[in-house]
Amino acid sequence: MQYIPNILFIIALAAGIGYFTFNIRKIIRNIKLGQKVDASDHKSQRWSNVFRIALGQSKMVVRPIPGLLHIFVYVGFVIINIEVLEIIIDGIFGTHRVLSTVLPTGLYNFLIASFEILAFLVLVGVILFWTRRNIQKLKRFWAREMKGWPKNDGNIILYFEMVLMILFLTMNAADQSLQSLGVAHYVEAGSFPISQFIVPFFDGLSEGTLMVIERSAWWLHILGILAFLNYLYFSKHLHILLAFPNVYFGRVVPQGKFKNLASVTAEVKMMMDPDADPFAAPDEDATEAPAKFGASDVMDLSTTQLLGAYTCTECGRCTSVCPANMTGKLLSPRKIMMDTRDRLEEVGRNIDKNGEFKPDDKQLLNDYILPEELWACTTCNACVEACPVSIEPMSIIMDMRQYLVMEQSAAPQELNTAMTNIENNGAPWPYNQQDRLNWMDEN
């Protein structure tokens, strides 16, 4: 009978980690549906970006208040979970605060005290985040795409974090009370600068009641962490895990540099070569034209773009600085990423159901993202600069524009006119080349 809690713990741990692994494998499969990207270049710069942007949060603190709060929550939540290692060992072997018997007393007390202070800072940060979202109602959290699940998801994760921190401090407070009573199994260990203020609420309670409170908080805390881990798959908070690879695979070339198609470049060079034979047989080494120019569905996008869709935090910083969105245009860079992820998830469910992707008469273009949104983009790159985890909504927009132009000839009339003029006159204006210098005669 004494081993039943240990067995139940092992089952819960295996189930939680197993389900998480199952879902992560689906995400990896979905991302691999995209076009392969070679990220073997600029390795030193890529690792520098990881340490500076993903780990160092350098782009978060551009906005000091939310940036500082995010650092509290981020650092606190990560470091506090170091104690999960101790909880796992205790749960498997039936020990209690096992690290206190391994680490020097001073170091262990310092760690527990640090965990408590960080837990308090996390709690304060989460409450302020909730206030900014629901009472202050910052505009970027109440945009048209932030309805239903996206809106609720932001609050659910905050409630999750609040409860986990409260359970952690309650567990420590009850443990401290049991230690002071000299209850067997509750060895005197740890320093409790925050939970000591909760202890007075337990005055007068029996040892049995205190043990129920401590064990209940302990179990709910670890089960809550496992639930939180698996909730990430359904939440925007996948960025906790994916921000690091997304930053690594992010852009390392100048932001304004446009991606040229090798096949088109080769064709243009041949057309401009006066010695080229237009009737010559294709060179065997020449770059083959892609099956499709641009992108109309998620499978046409790169793995980096699909990784970015899963990494999106839905913070809205991109949309808040988008000049098109500011002027009332339909475009929202955040929605571009959310729509890409939603379509990718739909494709994934199609594969889960059929074993392979079966055409469903839907695609990212038109069914999720409208041409009006794509053509509203000014290509100013503000959304890319603003993203705290190096996501590039503009790259998806440009690839889909390329499809509209090169596959469907569906550019806006103004752009078609300019391109026709360039083709006929060598300039975007409707003047014959012979008339270009007529303005000189007017002087």
C-alpha cells in the first residue's frame, strides 16, 4: 500500500510526458511539410541571436514595462521548475526534499528562498499582465482576430500560472509548519521568505490537516505542471519552447533583401545576354523552374515560416506598428501568422485522418488570407523589427503576392499598369523612351 502513491506518480508522469511527446512529434511533422531551408551558414551569428534575443530577451525590453514583467515571469517560471527535478525524484522514490540531503544546507536554503522570491515576482507579473489585458484593455489585445479562443487562451495561461505559483507557496508554507512541529518525514530544510507569511493562516490546524494541505498542494502542483506542459500544444505559449529554434533559423541576411528565384534570375540573364541562343536546348545544369511560383498554401511555404507560425506569441507588437493596420486597412501581421498556423493545423488533422494529405478544396490563400490583406502591406518591415522572437510575417505576404502575380496574374490594376509600362517603356510611367528627355526642351 505504501508504494501506491509512487506508482500513481510514475503513471501520471509517464502519461504527461508521453502525450506531450506525441503532440510535439505532430508539430515537427507539420513543420516539415514546408520547403526545406538550408541554415548551415552564419552559425556564429545564429547562436549569437539565440543568446541575445531568445535567451536574453533583448527585443522584449524595447517596451520597458511589459519587457520587465515578462522577464520576471520568464526567468521565474524557468528557474522555479528546477525544483520539479526534486519533486520528480521524491515522487518516484517516496523521499521528501531529497536534494536537501545532497546539497550543502546553505546552498539548498538559498535555492528554495530564490524559488519563493521568483514565484512571488511571477505572481505579481501575471496579475499585472491580466490587468493590462482585461481592465486596461490594451488595443492590441482586442483586435478583430483576438476573439474567441485566442482571447480566452491568453487568460487561461495567466490563470494557470497564478494557480501554480499559489500552490507552490502553499505547499512550502504547510511544509514549514510541519517541520516546526517536528513531524516525521518532514526534515528541517529550506528557507521560506515568502511562504512564511502564509504560515499564520495554518495556526491551530492539526498535523493531519496540515499533511493533507501539503500533500494536496504537492500533487496539484506537479499535476498542474504536467497539464501546463500539454496545454502548450493547444496554446500560443508554444513559444516557450519554439522561440529558441525559431530565432536560430531566423533571417541572417539584411532585412530588406528580397528572395530571388534562381530559375527566374537565370531566365532574365539569358534574355539580357546578346549572345544567347533563344532556341538552344536547356542546359542540363541549369536551375529547374519550381513547380509553383510563390505560395498559395502552407506546403508552399518554408519550414522556417511554418515554425514561425507555431512560435507566434500573438502579442500583437507587429500589428501595433503596422502602418497599413494603423490606417484602417484589413492587414494584421499577427493574423497572417495565426491564419498560417490554423491552416497548418487543419492540414495536420487531414493527415491524421487519412494517413496522407487529401485535397480538401481549401488553401491558405482566399480561405484564410485575402488578397486585400496581402496588397495592403507596404513592405516597410516594421512587423519583423517589432517581433520579440524573430518571426517574419512579411516573408509570407511576399511569397503569396508572388503567387498572385506569377501564377494568377492577379496584381492590382495600378501594379499591372506599372509593370506593363516597365516592359514596354523601361520605366513605370506611360511615356515612350524617345520622349523621356522632352522635359529638357521646356527649359
